[in-house]
Amino acid sequence: MFAKVKSEGILGIDSFDVQVEADISSGLPRFDIVGLPDASVKESRERVRASIKNTGLDFPISRITVNIAPADIKKEGPIYDLPILVAILKASGQISGNIDDYAFIGELSLDGEIRSANGVLSMVLKAKESGTKAIFVPIQNATEASVVEGIDVLPAANIRDILAHLNGIFYIEPMSSEIKDDDVWDEELDYCDVRGQAQAKHALEIAAAGGHNILMIGPPGTGKSMLAKRIGSILPQMTFEEKIETTKIYSVAGELPENVKLISRRPFRHPHHTVSAQRLTGGGAVPRPGEISLAHNGVLFLDEFPEFDRRAKEALRQPLEDGMVTITRTTGSVTYPSNMMLVAAMNPCPCGYKGHPTRQCTCSEAMLKRYKDKISGPLLDRIDIHVEVQNVEYETISSKKKEESSAAIRERVNKAREIQNKRFAGTGISCNANMTAAATREYCTMTDDANMLMKNSFERLGMSGRAYDKVLRVARTIADLAGSENIEFEHIAEALQFRALDRKYWE
């Protein structure tokens, strides 16, 4: 007796089709699982056996061989419990209905309850792409799975419900795929709460408009964290494709909030400076996305930037350049997207008061050198905008004057992004910061006086090729905010100012 059941597997944040085959033959009782399973998949034997018995069904006293195809991809996790059980029951004649149109995902408890799984959204998307008409998913994951149109998502609480559906006793109603506007994830902060800091706000506006990385340097208590935490309030809304991709990452990582269909706000990740390099980039015996990937399409905020482990900081270099993280294991490589904005904050020195107008810096030259050396030149080179955050005077902080709201800033950001969307239509480039070298040459047209300023600055400051491109991209964003088709002298001048702090603090 033989049966075949559809399922899905996870590789990175994407899914691949899986066929679970069960063969029941005569011979000494034995239960084997083949097809490159890991330890958790092999343990499915005991969970499936107990679930069948505790549900009141008959476990075949025969030789059972289960193959999970394709056999050249390692199978990980308990998500194959349910398809294995269904395949055995079908092969033993305990399921009379047709199962060819269905796919199955889920971990089993010993009493037949179906537990939640990670990566369900990716698996449902792949099942739809493969032409599957309906898919059974754990009831806990039904909300995220229901965003996929064109496939019936059937929420299952236990195997009794599934059997009743397959045998035509009663039918499980598919989940609605309707997405409401209030399907949001987090609360919004506003820049009107921040007193003063006009220069820093302007720099963050440019960063948001072009997707640029930014470093804020200033003494303690100047509002660096306050500014950073509000950047989400001025970022443009996510496209539906970005929402899907971001939700897939959180689903695979097991960090999707309960009852949230789609992550509708750009992620804001704020790991502590004690975070390990592996937690930042992702990894583990069974690779999972790290903070860099969880910030995909959003913001990664690193406060007290120099205090992060050096390996963790240097691990940022490749993701900042390529927009992806590749994790290599003996069993193969997994790639996670990491197209995020880096927002970093730091003090000017270990004590925090170098250059302070009223407080004396107590750091020695050796301490200053060690502090500066914590951030390498290649890493600093990958940060587009550097801005100083100064102390706010009493008159400013006590003023009743209303500060500009995030909504007003976001309106200008959205206009700049609309210009970029038209410019990069069909190219795969999402914003100015993501321009390739070729795109930079094509779209960053300078006037003659702007070109002369750039030439003089390049020679005098000894810029690298990467720094040159970064300045041009920032200038392009400044020009977009100003509604200018070409990059003018003042746009280059302002972009160069945002690259001056590396010479002030790291010369």
C-alpha cells in the first residue's frame, strides 16, 4: 500500500516543494524515515505513532517506509509530522477521500493536536505557485497564511478535524484573505516631541528620503536615541511586496506577532551592544535570520556603536554593501535579505564630552585612540551621512514653539521617493542608496560648478571610490528633495558636509 502527500520545506526565507511518500508492506514491524532527515524529523516517528494511537486510529503493524523528497535537500524541523501522518493513514486505508489537491504543514503533539510552525507564509506562497488548491496549516498560523490569495487556507486544530474534512463528514472553512488597513504592527512616535536639533532632523530626513545609512555623534543626553527611534515615522509606507517579504522573514524567524497578517510598518530593530556577531547576522545549527535581516526594509539602530563587538561590527560590511547575508554550513549555504537602513549613534569619546562647551573631557590621548580604532575605516566608509548632535540650549528646550511634525517631514520624503520610483522603474533599484556604480553615473548628473567642487574635494580629501559614489548618491537625494533634475553646487556642498566628521574625529 502506497500513498503520496504534498508538503513544503524551508530554505532561507523561501520554500521548496516536498513530496512525502509512505509505503506499507509485509514484514517485521518497522518504521523508517529516509530522504536526508535531521534528528527532529527522525523523531517524527514517535510523535506520529502516539498521535495515531491517542486519536483512536489504528497504527499499522507492518513495515513502514516514509520518504521525504527531494532526497538531496536536508529536511529540518517538525513541520513534516502532519504530512507523514496523513500519508500513513492514506496508505493504510483510513482516509477515503482524495488528498491530491491538498498540502499539509504542521507539528503534532502526542494527543493529535497541531502546533504552530515557522515559515508558514513562505510555504503557502510556494504551494500556490505550484498549483496546490488548498493547504492545511496550524490554526495558530492561519492569520499570516490567509494573506495569500488563490489558494484555500484551511486552519486545523487537530487531526480529527482534518480527517473529518477529508472523509467528507464536515468541512473546514477557508480563512478570509481580506487585509484591513489597521493591520499594523507598532505604534508611531513623532518628531514634534524633539526640541531643536534642526540639523540632525534634516540629516535624518535626507537619510529617509534616499535610504542612506547615517551615523550620529554627540554627547550623552543630546537626544540621539530619541531622534533615531522616530525615524520610522518619516519613512515611506511599504509596498505590498515589501510587506510580504518582511513578513516572510519574521515568520521564518518565529517572531511574527500573534494575529498579525502582515507587517505593515517598517521594522525597527534595536539590539543591545552586547549582541553577538551570530545574533546580528544570523546563523545557528539550523540557520535563522539575525537582526540584520529582521531589519530588512526597515531600520537597524545600533546605539553606543563603538561598544559593539568588533566581529559584530565588521560583519555589517558585506550586508551594507550587498543587501544580503549569506550563511554557509557544511550542508550548504542560506541567503537572507538585509536591505536595511543603518542608524548608528555614538559619543565623541569614552567619557562623552570631547568638544563640549561647558564640560571638560577627561579622556587621555591613548583612550581616544583606542575608542576611534573601534570603528574601522572600511566600515565608516559604508556610512553615507555623518552628523553631529549638539546640546540643546535652555531657551530652545523650554520654548512653547511647536516643532515640525513627522507628517510634514514624511510628505517631503514621499515626494522624493516618488521621483526615485519613476527614475528606477523596472531596474530593481528601490532608492538612491541602492544605486549601482553604473546607475550612479547615469542618474547623478552634475552641473559644471558642482562637478568642479566634487573634483577639488576628491583630490584634496583623498576620497575612495566608494566615498565618491556615496557623496553623489546623497547629493542626488538632496536634489530630489529640492525638486532639482540635476545635482547643483549647493547639493554637492551639503553632501560633502555630511562626510566631514570622519576627518574631525578619525584624522
